Amino acid sequence: MDETYVRVRGEWKYLYRAVDKTGNTIDFLLRARRDKVAARRYFEKVIAHNGEPETVTIDKSGSNLAALQALNVERETPIRIRQKKYLNNVIEQDHRAIKRRTRPMLGFKSFRCARIILGGIEFMHMIVKGQMNDGGIALTPAQQFHSLAA
């Protein structure tokens, strides 16, 4: 799990993202602040949609650590937390796809617009990585996106 920055109306906002060991996107969430409340909201969303993980690898962010520790207090089986700089390289490299698409845009005009466009970018990136099943039809990623969007 990691967060990256995107510019919305001249201010930096935070895109929380999580990937598994193989690099498949688990979930993402755009938040206005990078604090314990935002990190906890993200972890609760991920756990509700994808189940409870055994281990979470994060960077040295204090807000992420505090949010996970707060979640562990309420759980019977705590989530193991790993804070290793180089174990987070899988997600750091996965940020490139988002940055490659958003950098030429020079930011977003509104938070709502950023949330919608980033959702589409993340979804297309998941299709390209092969996370979406095309039913054996062998569609290209663009055709698969178009068939789902239409």
C-alpha cells in the first residue's frame, strides 16, 4: 500500500493505492488529506471489498502506521505490518502508469473530475495488466474497455 500525489486546482491531493505481490491492483481511493483518518478510511474500504489481508507492506508514513495500529486494536487477529523501504517497490513502480497519464494533464479542475478520470485510468490499467476477464473472446484492451463502457 502506498499513496501518490495528483494536482487538483493547484493543490496536491493524495491517491491511495494497493497492489498484491504479483502487481495486480487491489483498490484505490482519492483523498484531500494525507492523515490518519484518510488512511484508516482507505484500509476499511479495502478490507470491506477484498477481505482482511495477512500482511500489509507500507513505507515509513506515520499516518498509515497509526491507521493500521488503530484497526488492529479492534481485531481478533491483527494484520501484520511491514515497514520496509524496498519491499514497497512493486507499488512504487505501478505508480508510473498513473503518473504517465496525469503528468501531461497538468492537474485537474475539480476533485470530482479527478476522481472520475483517475477511476477510468486505474480501470484501464487493470485491463492492460490482465486483471479483467474478457470471456475468452481475445479482445484488445481498448476493445475490452469500450465493450464495458458502452
